[in-house]
Amino acid sequence: MDRFFGWINRINSILFLLVLIGVGIGTYLAVSEYRQAFARYELPDESTDATDEPAKPAVRLTLGEVDHIYGTDTSMIRLFSEDAGGRTGSGRNERMRNILFLSNDGQHATWLFEKHTNLLTDVDDLRLPDQPTRALYFEAVLTDSDGDGELNEYDLSAVALARPDGSGFTKILDGVDRVLSHEQIDDHHLAVVYEIGAAIWYARFDLDTFAKLSEQSLVDVPQQM
């Protein structure tokens, strides 16, 4: 009889152990499922977050005053963008983005650029005293040379010329760090002094064809003490 009850106790112990193992496995599976569900809830897919990012606010564009181009039947109106990083003018932060050319008879209106994303840093009408305008001179940022996603004063510049009515826009220099001076030296020629890298350059251009006539490196600029 004692052996019989001994076997019964052993069977009960084994059954109890199996129950504990089953409960443990079930608990582990339940906790794992909960953790996975919680992770899915707390960590949504990154692609979803990207689409939910707010869009950048639109940049406001405004027209400046009408400027008559001396000795021609054309006027120009500068187009500015208003943002936090531009130059300050008329109480606003402005960057010049384009120029609208208007014939004085009101029959023609053309933009210098097709898009309003370029940055014009200098505009000048080239003429001698009491003479009509020979050409228009521009310094402009046309490419994102530093790769920061913006066209700004930290990018390399291009120098360009155009006819007095805004037609024939032609780049005459590119990849310029800084223009030190430009001057119409006579009725047919323009001289430009500019910096590229560690060198100062001098170049002369024909105002009839916009061709480069000569170019020479003047001096290297020291980069440190």
C-alpha cells in the first residue's frame, strides 16, 4: 500500500511540474507578444514620419521700384524674396531673385531668368558719362556650389553681361569667390578684378561680343599668418 501511494505522489509531482512548465511557456509567449505589439505602437515606420514632416513655408516675392535704363526705351523692375537670411533694405530682409524688363511702350515684358530661384548680388548698367547704356552687368549665384541645398552668399558666383534690354544674358566668368572691382574702361571694353581660390585675377572683355580678350593672374593671396 505504501508503494502505491508513493507512485501516486510521484505522478502528482510530475503533473504539477508539467503544469508549471506550461504556465511558464504561456506567460513567456504572452509577454513576448505584448512587447512586440508595444514596439509596433511606439516605433512607427520611419517612412511614415518622413511624410508627416511639415512643409517649408512659401517664400514671399515682392517687386521693387521701376528703374529706367539710361539711353534706352526699356525699364527694369527687380524681384526680391523676403526671408530671414537676406540683405536688409526698405525695412525688409531681401534677396534679389530676378529682374523684369519692360519696354516703355508697354508692348513687351520679359524676365531675365525663367525661374525665380537664382540669387543676384550685384546689378549695374555700364555706360560712360552722358552716353547711353552699353550693357548690363550682373553678379549672380546660379549653382549650389557648397551643397547646402540653398543658393546664398556662401556659394561661388558667376559674372554675366546682357544687352541693355535684358536680352543675350551671357556668363563671362564662373566659379568666382569674390569680385573686387569692375569698370568700363572705354566705350568697348570692361575690366574685372576678381578672386578665385588663393589668386587675384584681371580680365578684359569686349562689350560688343561679350568675349574675353585677356586674362592674367596678378598675385597670390596669403591664406594664413
